[in-house]
Amino acid sequence: MKSVRAPIRIAVIGGRRGQSLAEATQGSEDKIRLAGICDLRDEVLARWRKFEGIKCYTRFEDVLSDDAIDAVCIATPVTQHAQQSIAALNAGKHVLSEVTAAFTLDECWKLVEAVERTRLTYMLAENCCYFREVMMVGEMVRKGVFGDLIVSEGHYLHDCRDLMFLPDGGLTWRGELKANSLLNMYPTHSLGPVSQWLGINRTDRYVSTASWQSGSPAAADYVRRNLGPQHPLGTEKKWKGPDTVISLLRTEKGVLAHHRLDWSSPRPHGWNNRYSLQGTKAVFTSLLDTAPEPLIWMQDRSPTSKTGLADQWEPLYKYAADFEHPLWRKHGAEAQGAGHGGADFFVVREFADAMLEQRPPAIDVYDAVTWSSVTPLSAQSLASNNASVPVPDFRRQGRKG
């Protein structure tokens, strides 16, 4: 594995993400610092040119050939992530990739091959895995609180219809994907936390998945109301992508993972990521709109009925003294200034620590492609009348086909 000295010099590919990364490095500047921004748009680069020590690039190739850059953060549209990550690895750069990692199975395999061949650090920047409640539930799982796991849920419900269109009514990359692709295009915000709870790629693995889709009435209604009834996407039949996709995965141990993606149905912005975990001894949920915070019920701790059944939810954070994750216990105050509720701080710090310690990161390439493979696998399932399809084991099987 290629060694690197602190502070690691990282460049962001996709300048709008630069501000979040800059905030996330605060408190870790001795380990990693923002050294470059690459973007095609001059209006994005203009705000960075006034900062000393940050180089601005308009060409991705110029970043890769610059020996002053140790690592890159890939923050471009999702369909470019795998190709740009592979190019960066081939150029000797460590890679922190925004989600998703890859868009096709072929890209998944090629990304694994590139990481294994170059032996460089690759990490998926799945910040939802570092939410405080997610990490606290992970601690409970590790300490046996949940008993045997039965089923989990992870849903990404975020009304992004305004992000699908340009001011002139044309489509952004999100809009292009939604209009023209029948698949689950954004699974990792939901599946990342769930997969870590279930021990995927550690003590268990996904073996099969199937997906189902709705129609697209919400997307079409938004177009008619905001862009006019004559807009070509003002009728539902013009949208190939559904408003909601549901993917169900089954593990080797028989645990179910239920995932819903919906980024075009009307919903107040706020609690976009929803999770639950059911075991034989405990149940966790953040699915309830009426609850002000995540909830837990634990056998032998929480209220139980006279007949021995679960009786009453309790606030998850009531048990923080016993189950707060060590990282949040140690760095929670520092993390609060970073994006996504502090999660970005932990993503960047873990990436830096993995490079400096020359060890695999907490979210490695096998996790990245396993979670991201749900996108092409959902396309296979939806094209086959919702048939179940096998999930590749990217760690052991070797490339097939």
C-alpha cells in the first residue's frame, strides 16, 4: 500500500462539494487538508481562487498529473464516479468517492480490480453510516442487544424534483436518470447503515434481491404545475423512471433488508433517511413522522406488558451513556460543525486515518460495490417482471462473464 505523509493533500472533483469537505476537515487539518478544486464551471472556481493554498483546475487530467495532490474526492454526477475513481487509482491517487460507487456491474468489477491491483486507499463517502443514531444502533448490535436479527429497513425519501430541472426546463443529471432509467438509482444512503448492522461482507452477505416499481404521477404533476402542461414530461407515460422503487434483499443467514427510494413524491424536507432494525430481543425505528427522535425497545430494559410483550417505545438517546459509539463519544463536539449532522467529519477523518495507518477503511471497495450493485441488479429485476436475481460476492467469486 502506498504510504502518504500528513497532512494529506486532497482535491475535490466537482467544486460545489468543496465547501462541505473544507468544513469536514476542520479539526483534522493536521491529518488532511483541502488542496485543490476541479470544476468545469468558472463561476464555481471563482470563489475558490481567493483562498491561499487551494489550486483550481478545469481539467481532471491536470489533477491526476499533479504530484502536489495525494488524494481526490470524486463528487461529480453518479454515472462518472467509477470511471473517474479508476482513472485516479491508475494515476497513483487515493480515492474518496461520493455515492454511488458504480452504476453497472462491469464498473463494480473494474473498480475492485483497480483497488486490488494498485493497493491504494479507496473509501466510499457514505455519510449516513456515521449518523449518531446509526452508529449507536451498531454498538447495540455488537453488544448483543438485538439478539438474532430478523429484518431491517432503510428508506431514502427526499423530494428532489426541483433538482431535476435546469432554469430553462431542461434536465439535470438527476432528471436525466429519472426520466430515462428504470432502476433503483441511489441505494447506498439506505443500504449502507443497514449493511453494517447486518455484518454484510463480514459475518453475512447478500445472496439475492428483487425490486418493484410504482408509476410516475408525482413527477409528471410537478412538471405540469411548474413548467407548464405543454412540457414533454408533463405526462406520466413520458417518464421511464418511477416515483418509488422498492428493493428487497435476503442474506445468507436469512435476514431481510427492505429498501425504498423515492426522490420525486411530495414530502416536507427534513428527516429524509429512515431506518429500522428488528431482532429477537430489541427493535429500533426512525420511521415514525410523529416521533421527535429515534426510538428503541429493548428486552429486559424497556417497559413490557404483563404477558411479556413489548409495551412502550423509549427515546434511543436515553441509553447514550451505555451505547454511544466511541467515535461520537470522543469527537461529537468537533463533528457538529461539519455537514450532515456531523457525519462528514467522521468520513473524512476515517479516510485520512486509513491512509496514514495503511489499513483498509471502514467502508472499503467491497462494501462500496456491494451496496452500489443494487442499481444494476434492480434494473435486471425490473426488466424481468420483478424476478429475484443473485447478488455477486465481489470478495471471493472472481469475475464472472
